[in-house]
Amino acid sequence: MRRNYLGIGIFCCNLFLMASMQSGCGFERFQPVLPDQIAGFSLANLESIQDDERLTDDEKRDQIRTAINAPMTVEGDRLVEFLFTLNVP
């Protein structure tokens, strides 16, 4: 008896997911958090900034911001902080 209820629940869940995907429940409105490519900036550039022991952390963040031309907004701050803390292999 329980087995039938489980099957009906899974069916209803799948039906709901398919219906919400067809109706476009807003997933297309999300923008990517990180840009696909930052022109002229590579992981080698980032690593050289991160490894420069002459710079303070704030100076490193400023150099990253300048190199990627990040805006002085909350989003730009997040991107700079992400790149600053990124572990480059």
C-alpha cells in the first residue's frame, strides 16, 4: 500500500517540475555572477598579483580591480574579493 503512495508522490513531483519548467518560472531572469571572460586578464596575471609580497592586501585588491576594470559597486567588490581569495593552482 505504501509503495503506491510513493509512486503517486514521485509522479506528481515530476509533473509539477515539468509544468514549472514549461511555464518559465523565472530561471531565465538570473544573470551569471561572473563574467565569462575578462579581456586581457588571465590566471597568470592574478597569480602574479597574489604572490607579490611587497603589496598589502588592500593594494592587491586595488590592482585586481584596476586590471579587470571592476566597478565600484557591491557586485564589483564581490568579484574583486572572489578573485583575491581564489586559489590559483
